[in-house]
Amino acid sequence: MFAPLITTMATPGLAIPLKAASRYVMRFLALPCLLSLLVPVSQSFAEDLPVNIAYVKQTGLTSSASLALFKTPENNGVAGALLGTDDSNTTGRFLKHRYALTVLEDANGEALTGKVQAWLKANSGPLILDVPDSTLQAILALPGADAGLMLNATNKSDSWRQNQCRAGLLHTSPSYAMLGDALGQFLMAKRWREWFLVSGSGEGDKAMAQAFERASKRFGTKITGHKTWTFDTDLRRTSQQEVPALTQGEDYDVVLVADTQNLFGFYLPYNTWLPRPVAGTHGLKAASWHRSIEQWGAIQLQNRFFEANQRPMNDDDFNAWLAVRAVAEAVTRTKSNNSATLYQYLMSDKFELAAFKGRKLTFRQWNGQLRQPIPLVQPESLVSQSPQEGFLHPVTDLDTLGYDKPEVRCSMVKE
């Protein structure tokens, strides 16, 4: 069977016995196999690059007064991070990058901070944060936190983007200011320049109301009235009487509501004193994600998330997914799992992330905020997406949303 091969490969004029040639060829073919047996099996795994990520979640923050319909899912945020980890491993296995997600959670902020401290002693991977201001401050004060990479996926507080920015801390969650500007641009495009504001008494409600007031000054609109929701009774039977009285006043084009805990905002549509649209945290709302988004290939992300969790993907899920995918993109490009290296790449002009929003996403180098378009949605559909046409910026129109560089007093350079 080797005769044709031997004839072709033989040196002209040189006669090689068939039997000897057969032994030579067999030894030649067997050599790579024999050498492979000398290599330990574990060596194939030694080249794998491990990327260990921790999801830090403070539980029990949802108001007990919320209707069951608006309860936060138990796996809120975590589900998005898990999907992001699966997606990263799908592509990472070809590059021998192995992603693992550890969930650290506790209802007590101090206890949770202790878990983070223990994790940091044993690991050097990125942290995805799902915590309020006080816990975030405590985590940033931990020994070794300066050297790490942290991505805030749920906290919208403007202070972390304006005057409390921190090198090593990035934000995939939009800020209150970004959401306020996104909605304000749409209202300006509609020429709805007179706003009536109703806000709750919670800290998130106040922050959202301040963002609307900031947007009003920025775009030159008028807030004709601002009232605080103080009712603590069951309004399912009395909303038709109470809400019109609350919203009675000077003429307005739209009612803005700031109710971040879903305590009363759903009573306002169709119950206002004047027949006007409702926007803000209810009615038409600015959000980083919504189940109705299906453009730019988003339908496959929506379907995969629903199949895995039997519920739609929400803002926190999407922001957590973004955080993991941003880390994975940096690992892929740098071929490193070093937090300092990943941070430098994420903050560089080289980084960009595809995220089913029709635009490449990047981080602002002056405060670590992820630039991203903001969908404007009603309960069942996508209405628009900001930035709106006509709102210009010398660098990118995405920087018309939230705090621009001249408004920020931070240093994002790691020392």
C-alpha cells in the first residue's frame, strides 16, 4: 500500500526495500503521537486564563409597601451577570479564557462589606456592584480596593459621576442625570415645555426629581408646579378624587413623576386634573433596557434571557450583563486578567462594546460612566431613543446625556 508513496518520495536512482520503507513511514507517523504522551494532560489547562468575577448584592432593599406586581425579582441583576458570564465563556473557550461568577450577597451592609474583604484577599478579579451609597462607600474604603476594578451596575446616584468619582470605579448603570436628560430631550422635541412635577419622599425620588429640575434648567423649560406625594392610604378606590386634586394648578404640557419605588406613580396616568401625558418613572420613562426592544439583534438577547429566567430582562439585569461583557471584551483584547490592565484598556480610546443599542458603547474618561443611548418606553413598547436629533456635542451626541467633562470634578487616573 506504500508503493506509490515510496515511489514518489524516493530519490531517483536509490532503491529502498519495500519492507524497510514501510517500517520507516510507520515510525515517522507515530512520532508525534509518542511525543504527545510525554506531555502531561494538565498542560492543556495550564494555558487557560481564569477570570474570576464577583457580583456583590445587598438584598432586602425593596419597599415592603410596593404591590406584589412590582416586587423586585430575587435574582435581579444576578441573572444578567450569569447570562453575561455564559456569553463570555461561549467565545472565551476558543481563546482559553475561563469566566467564573461568584455571588456575594447579604441584607446587612457591614456583613456584605466583610464578605467582599474576604473575597479580595483571595482574589484579584473585577467586582460588579449592586449596592446603595453607604455600602459602596464602605467597599471603596477596603484595603486593596484601590488596586481593583469595580463596575457599578445599579446605583444611579449622580455624586459618583460628578464629585465622588474614583479611579477603578466604572458605571454601566445610567445616572439619574442621564435619564432626566434623555426624557427632557424628547419632551423638547415634542415642544412640551411646561412640566408639572410630582415626587415621592424617598431618597431615590428626590434624586430623580432633582434630575428633572436639572434637565429643565438645561433645556430652558418651565416647571409650573412641584408637589410631594404624601398619601399613605390605599388609593385604588380614591385615586380618581385624590390625583386630580394633587395635579390641579397652572397649565402644563406633561406631568413628570418621580417614584422610584413604585408606590404611587401608576395612579397618575388618566387621573390628572388636565388631560395630559405622564412621564418620568411611570408612563413614558427613560430606561437603560426594556422588554420591547428588539432592534439591532436584541431579540436574541431577550429570548435567551427569558428562556433562562422565565421573566423579561430589566434595567439591572441588562446593566449587569453589560458589566460582564465589558470585562470580557477587555480580557479578549489585552489577553490579561490583571485588574489594572483591564481598567486601563476600558478607559482607553481602543475600547468599544457592542450591546444591541445600535451604537458602540465607550466609557467617559472623566468619570467612568458608560456612554449609551437611552430608550424611551411605555409599558408595552419602545417610543424613541435619546439622544434626540438636533442635540449636538463637539465629541459625541451621547455626551449630551448626563454630566459632561466641564461639570465633573474628579481624577480617574490610577496612581
